[in-house]
Amino acid sequence: MGQALAEEKLLESLRAGNEEAFRELVREYQPSLVRVARIYVSNQAAAEDVAAETWLGVLKGLDRFEGRSSLRTWIFRILTNIAKTRAVRDGRTLPFSALQDPGRVPEAAVDADRFLDPEHPRWPGHWAVKPEAWPEDALLAAETRDRLTEAIEALPATQRAVISLRDIEGWSSEEVRNALDLSETNQRVLLHRARSKVRAALEEYLKEAGT
Amino acid sequence: MNEQVEQLSCQELVELVTDYLEGALPEEARLRFEDHIGRCGACKIYLEQMRQTIVVLGHLPEAALSPDAERELLQAFRGWRSG
């Protein structure tokens, strides 16, 4: 309820032309808008264009916005429409299948060669190369953060959007599902794949750094 | 350690970690998961690493808007207000 009230106030300020309110809104949502736009368009610059166009769309629609959905959901709906239109114009095939059915193509969280054979007589499917505990201090180092950023950049766009919204921006799974129009299961599959890959990248880096 | 057929293997467990952390495992599967973690040091470390990954991700700085882009948007906002 508190959130709805805060949103009502924010809307009032925006409609009254309060520049500071608009600046805050933009700062809060811009990173997420660009991340989600990257699902649809091919590069960062195009994604930033889409985000900018979204803000213009928000301004255009603000007086007519009735608050039937949350402001966030409404903004992301505008973004998605603009991004899709842009993708079609650029002749890009939309990754619908990737969003709607990520389970179609199986992906292992950990390379199969890290495990013993599933038919192993004594230890089927057990670790062959076990993970080792990470040194706490290395985890917080600036270089580790750079590696993390690289690992996220290397993800497929849909996985990148989900992990960014969930784990970097701290959205709930429901908020992510609404913004990206994903089923509960698909959101989880995408998150699982993204987190598994980022963990693997960290593991590789920390092993290198430790030797 | 005795092996029973219905036990999770480590290879199966790593695929359930997100479901577990999201609270999406049905009761029986959750118990099997926790039972495995209770006896398997390597999987316990793996689970901890996934948690650590999430924590470190939460400390990444959010992408910022360039000053130019912000200025343009604010200009649009002023235009909208007066238009």
C-alpha cells in the first residue's frame, strides 16, 4: 500500500512538471530499460535509443496513465513495444522462442566432464573435479567485479536481462516476469542458466588468481 | 556412504540449486536436496558459491546514464510541460 501511495505522489509531481521527480525516475529505471531493450536490439547504442524513445513515450502517455498497472509495468510495456518495432525495422528476428521456451535447448549448469559417469559403478554422477571454497577477500576485489561484468556481458541477451534485473537491480521474480512477459518456470530457467554461468566464470577466475 | 537409487547425484543437484534458492522445490525434492547437502561437502561448497555469486552481483554498480543523455531527456521533459 505504501508503494502505491508513493507512486501516486510521484505521478502528481511528474504531472505538475517537477523536474527533480523526472530526473529521479529516469535514474532509477534507465539501467533496467537499456538491459531489457538489449533483448530486442543488436547493440548498446540501439538499446539506449530505445530507452530514450521510451521516456518520450512515457511523457506522451503520462496524463492518460490511469494506474491500472504499476508505473513500472506500464513503462516496461512502452519499452517493449518500441523495442519490438525497432527490431522489426532493423530486420531482426525476435528471440521469442528464447523468451518463451528456454527449456527447448538443454544447457548444463556445470560441464559434464566435472562429474563421474552416470553409469559409474560406485559413484554415479558424483563430482570428479570438486568445487573448492572461494577466498572471501578475493571475491570483493575490484578485478573480480570486472570479471563478473564480463561474464554478464557474455550471456545471451535474455539471460542477461533476467540476471541483471533480479540480482543487480534486486527486482522480485514477479516483477521480472511482468516486465518481460515470462512464465514463472521460464524466468527460473533463464535465471538458473545465467547464475550457473556467472558462477563458473568466477570459479575459473578465482582459480587463476589463486595460483 | 551407502548409495541408494533414489538419492540425488551431484550432477542432478547442481541443476536444482536455483529452484531450491527460489523456494520452488516441492517438499519431497527439497528434503532430498537438503539431505544431499548435509552429507556432501563438495555440493555444500557449490551451493555456497551460488549464494556468494548472488551477493557479489548485488554489489555491482548499476549502469549510469550519460550526462548528455540525461540533459536531453530533461529538455524533453521541459518541452512536454510547456507543450
